[in-house]
Amino acid sequence: MKKILVSASALALAAGSASAAGLDRSGQSVLSIFDADNTATLSFGYVQPSVTGRDALGNKYDVGENYTQTGLTYTNAVNSQFNYSVILDQPYGVNVDYNGNPATSTLAGTGADLRSEAISFVGRYKINDRFSVFGGIKGERVSAEVALNGQAYAQAISTAAVARSFSGSLPAGAPALSPTTLGAALAGSPTAAGTIDTTYGAGTTAALGGAVAGQIGSYFANGGYDFEMEDDSSVGYVVGAAYEIPDIALRLAATYSFEIDHKADTTERLYGTTFKSDVEYVTPQSLNLDFQTGIAAGTLLTASYRWTDFSEVDVIPTTLNSDLVNLEDSHRYTIGLARQFNDQFAGSISFIYEPETGAKTVSPLGPTDGLMGVSLGGRYVNGPMKISAGINYSKLGDADAGVADRSVAKFRDNSAVGIGFKAEMTF
């Protein structure tokens, strides 16, 4: 049973890459710590999402960009009780691009490109044959570019700019004008318009409406809003523990990754002006639970759970003064079976589920909610070399993309296909 080929793990790259869980890409697994001594692996994944939607003006969007994932690991032992693993992965990413004319659609010209790389050193100490503890350090680098355009963002950002400028001109002690109230008034709410005119004087709503229209014209003329966040590298930590019964291939491992603090230089471009500043943010804490056990000769049951604390991630540029991330926590559940057919070949199937968040609207930079997927894979063994391949199909949950809490585009019946390859060599 100890020699069962856990081919389900070969699919982690393809299945994880087709994730709808916020910014999560690699899943940040440290299970290579359980590989045989002096083992190196190289993983590659390619994901082709189909994320299409339609806005209230009838414009169609195809926003999902294809992307790749790579990973490297090396595992070896110092002595019979202590071994280590070096892991390179790409933990987070976003590739979104809205097509079309910004002036005649709600979101055209909006897009995001988030890149990350991480290297981890994890050491494991075996207390005995069944219990072990592990921990290590992770170095992480993140950078991003974001564009916000289209009528929805032009209206929301220009309304906020006018409200902020108007409030700054008020005498001391006067109540500030809420962008939400001004937005509602300009959208036709008589209650909001009445509140503004009663508080600040008759005709104020009409005057502010003209100011917003002027700002919107400037917004489009200057290419909307652009944000660049420079590379920032920072360090975090990983801890975990495992219980094993080797004779039946049972293992339960828990891994906790601490959140990592970042501070990056930023460039914002808005209304023809460039602003230089910086932004502080965190990459989220997370918990991975991984379980496997033999259930019959040559058959392995696998299960896992991953929680990522995305609700604590905020990227708020100085000039925009609004959160670019705005995500809920993610929860991913996976269950699978791996079957060894002979000494050289094993196959697997696994099912993935991410529940919907229940949010009324989601960020246009991630316009799906929840996921259900299936992965198929196989592994071929030839001496010290193991070659694995897998394919994943995931049905992405329907969602309404929203700006300022208002639905501006609907995304329905979307999916993603991922393929993954993994080469493993034991020297």
C-alpha cells in the first residue's frame, strides 16, 4: 500500500489553476515534504477560461485570459528524523481584460494583471513513525497593473471626485456629502436629490450633476483610471503537523500559512494627472487540510480542504481611495480516488467544489462566484522517473459584476479547462 501512486496529486496544478477562488492559483501546497529523499519535480499547467457576460447596454464581454502555471520542488533528508523541501510556485494571479469601447459600454477597457512568485524552505521533524511537525520560511514577490474604465467606473469615480471636492469646499462643521447619496440622486432618486437640495441649498443636485458630467468627459478623454503597483518582496512563515499510518498509506496533514505584509510603490493616472504614492497590503493567511488513506488493495482515497482569508486583503490606492480587491473568504473542497492498475500506471479522478459567497455583486476583476469541477489524471513510472498528466474541467458559478454595489454586467454559464504535467525524478 505504501507504493500506491498518488496520481491525484499530479492534478493539483491543473485543477488548482482553474480556480474561481479569488486570486488563488497554486494552492500553496507543501506536500512535497513527504516525497522520497533526493526527489525533484517540475510542474506545468495551462488554463483556458471562458468567462463571458453581457452588460445592461447589450455589450458582450469575453474577459478570461489564458495563463500558465509552473512549479519546482526539491526534497531531501539530512538524517533519519529530519528532511526538507524547497518549493517554487506562483501563489496568486489575475488575468482579466474587458473588450469594447469604454464610452459605449459599462466596463470596456477594464482589466487586471497580477503576478506573483514565491520560494519556500520547509523542514520536517519526525517525532516517530506516525507523528511529525514541519515549518519554514517563504519569500514572496508580488506586482500588479489595473485599469478601470467604461461608463460604470467613469460614473462612480467621477461622482466620488465631485463629492470629495464639494465636501472640501464646505465651511467647517458642515456635513460632508456622501458619494453614495450623490450617486443615488444622479441616478434619479427623488429622496436623495431632496436631501442634497435641502441640506446644501436648492439647485445643488443639478449643479453637481453638471460637474460630474464634466468629470466623466475628462475621464474618458484621459483613458480612464490606471494603477501600477511595483514589485515588492516580503517574507512569511509556514507551520504544520502530520499524522501517518504508513502500512495503509494514511496521512492527515495540516498546514497554516501566515499572512505576509507588503508595502509597494504605486503610480496612479486619473484625469490626465499622474500620482506617485505607496500602498500597504497583505497576502492572506490560509489553512490547508490534506487527507489520504488506502481503502482497498491498490486504491487510495484522497480529500482536502483549503481556506484563504481573502476578506482581510485590501489594496486601497491613495488617489482612488477605494478597495481594488474586495473579495470574500474562499473555501475549496476536493475528494478523489487514485487506482494503481499495474507497476507502471495509475489513474485518478477527483471532484472540486467551492461554494458561492452569496454576495449580491462581485468585483468585475473576478466576475464568477463558486465552482464545481472534475479532474482526470494518470501517472506513468519508468524506474526513477515518474510522468504525470491531468485535465480539469470546472463549471464557474454565475455572478453579477458590480460597481459601487450596483450590478452592471451579468456573467452566466462559464467554465475553465486546465491541463497539467508533472515530471518527478528520484536520484
